[in-house]
Amino acid sequence: MRSRLDADFASGDGWRVIQFTPPGSPASVIFGKNVTAAAPGSAQGLYLIVSDIEGARSDLIGRGVEVSDVFHGAGDTHVGADEPYLFGRLRLGGPDPEHGSYRSFASFRDPDGNGWLMQEITTRLPGRIEGDTTFTSAADLASALRRAAAAHGEHEKRSGGQHDANWPDWYAEYMVREQAGKPPLS
């Protein structure tokens, strides 16, 4: 699924704005020329949050962007500047060994030299999502359905092993609560 192009405006004085909305996102991103008085390359440690770090990295590389290898930090405490290092002075190669959300990164520079950190977030911290329940891909939805199926199997065992004819409502509530970071159904 590709981002939606919302706007592409330019004027004769070198000003241009391009606005995109990522798939499933309620927020948009603006890129442009002469949009700000900040010097090109002066923004470092900008975060781009993705649900699949390897997929996002591959997509950028396919578009000609030079992207670092995926890395994770050497500890749980952020003690250094975002650029060039994260979580202190050590970058360990590869994704977080436990595939923990918020813990795998890749970095790149945009054409102006601004520094970006892609951060993989697969499960939001509790209370971080409100409102609409959305999935950015069929794979994300299938993964959520598998988690709900496993939890529902445990629910049915606790309910005496009886078939739950109301399983669609149970799945829906489970998935919405999971995305909202609320305690799971039992």
C-alpha cells in the first residue's frame, strides 16, 4: 500500500510543498523547498516510525536511498545524542534479538542532509492509541487475527471448552483493545 499524495504546490519563487499521508495514518507529512528558514541538513534525529523495519528499508533502497543496516541499542537507556548513535555509543547489528517494539532502527539522510532514524513499532505502549482501529496491510491484519485466535482458544478453554458462537464480537473487542494498549480480554 502506498502513501496518498495530498498536495503538490509550487510557486515561481522556488517554493514547493509536497504532502503525503502514509497508509492507515491520520497524520500527513510535508516535504518541500523553501518551506522553512532552517538551514538544509540542520535537522538531525528525526524519527520515521514504521511497522516493518526491513520492508521499509528495502523500499527506500529500491528508490535509491542509502540506508544503514538495521541495528539495535546496547541497552535500555537512551544516554546519547540520536545522531549518529542511539542508546549510548553502541549500535549492535541487526534487529533487536527479542524483536521488541521500539527497539530496532535504521538511519538515512534526506537529499538536504537531514538525519532520520526509522524506528520499528509493532505494538504500541498501553494508552498510546485512541480512536480508529486500522491495519496498514493485509499482513498486519492477518497477524492481529492470529494473535486474537490464540487468545480466543485460551478463552474457550477457560469457558469449559464450549464453542463460542459470539466469537466475531470477542475477536473484534480483543483486537481493538490490543491496538489501544488496553488490558487483554480473558
